[in-house]
Amino acid sequence: PGLVRGALADVGRALDIGASVARSTLTTRPVPALTAEPTGTRRTAGVVLDLDDVHLVRKAVGGTVNDVLIALVAGALRTWLDERGDSSAGAAPRALIPVSRRRPRTAHPQGNRLSGYLMELPVGVADPLRRLAAVRTAMDRNKDAGPDRGAGAVALLADHVPALGHRLGGPLVAQAARLWFDILVTSVPLPGFGLRLGGHPLTAVYPFAPLAPGQSLAIAVSTYRGHVHYGLVADARAVPDLNRLARALSEEVETLLTVCAP
């Protein structure tokens, strides 16, 4: 009886998560600038910001450092879309923001420990402070709902699907990424101490995220030795102007510092 109850609970849990994932895709409309057929080509760019500047913005408007980092991405995408002739008006790219569900070190970790939040990046909002406020509100709403909701929760299904299902369903999930979100925006944690390579200290570490099939851009961010490092990965044919997006990220932090100045 105990095994039966456990199996039924597992199935019920999987159906609940699956329904949440399905509901999250009902209103999805892909953003053309972030959608492209895979070409197998890649282009990368890196952006470094002063972490103190990010803290200044956070202290001025509240929220978290992560809220500011995501708002910088939204502002940079707005500038990039407008500069390349793709109007940002009305555009709302859906970002998948991975979330770690790892327990404290003292606890024994069990099951899948990765989920994600879905958020519409407010690139259509012209005012930088309103953009940041919109990001903060969306992230607070995601945190209140928990990581078991939205397309990011598809990772949790791994705990409830047998190994054969992983083998058969994995490729389908990868191909369906464009239905769930337009862009991956992920934070890559790094140790607090300085890293070394071949005995030499690393002065900068740029993270790079995988590019999902059908998507043209992915963004990763890490903080290291007092700086924020953004790593941009794009399909080289779909995004030949990746350097313009990198420049927009640097300009966006200056814009926020200006509007937050007393």
C-alpha cells in the first residue's frame, strides 16, 4: 500500500508540474529577433561592469542585485532592438531564469535541484526605473509562486519520469524550448576567492550559457573579484551585431546610475 500511495503521489506531482508547464506556454508569442533556425555557427562577446555600481543602483531603488542585473539585460535588449530596426514597442521577450533548489550543505541533497522562473522582460518600457520596478515585481511574484510553476519547472519532471522517458523526451524538450521562452538569462555562481590557472591569477571570468535550438541568443552573468561579467552567446548568422548588444549593456548601467543619482 505504501508503494502504491507513493507511486500515485509521484504521478500526481508530475501531472501538476506538467500542467503548470503547459499553461505557461498558452500565451507565448516568439520574438523574431531572438528566433532563428540553427546554423551551427557561434559568436561570443563579454561585458565587464563594476559591482559597486550595481550595488549603488540596488541601494537607491531596493530589490536585489539579481533584479538589477536582469533589468540591465532588459534595457540593453531594448536599445539593441531599436538600433537594429526591430521595434521594442510592445515586445516582451520571455526569459527563462534558472533557479537553484540546492539545500544547505548540512542537508542531504535529494532529487533534481534545478528549476527556473519565467519572466517577460519589460523591453517596451522606456523609463529605466520603471523597467527595474517591473523586473522586481515579476521576480517577487515568481518567488511567491515558487520554482514548481512555469516552464522552468520542466526540470523537476526528471524526478518523476523513468529513465526511458528521459531518453525519449529529452530531445523533444530541447526542440520545444522556443515554445516556452525566447532567451536564457542565467547566473553562474563562482567562488568568492580568486581563481588561478597555471599558477597565474585569473582577472576576469566570463560565463557562457548553451544556446537552445531555434533561439539566437543566450546570456550568462557572474560576479567575480568586485566585477560583474556578462557572457553573450549568439548564433553568428542570426546576430552579426552582437557587439552592439554588448555596448548597450555597458551603457545601460550608466543610464541607471544617472537616474538614481541624488
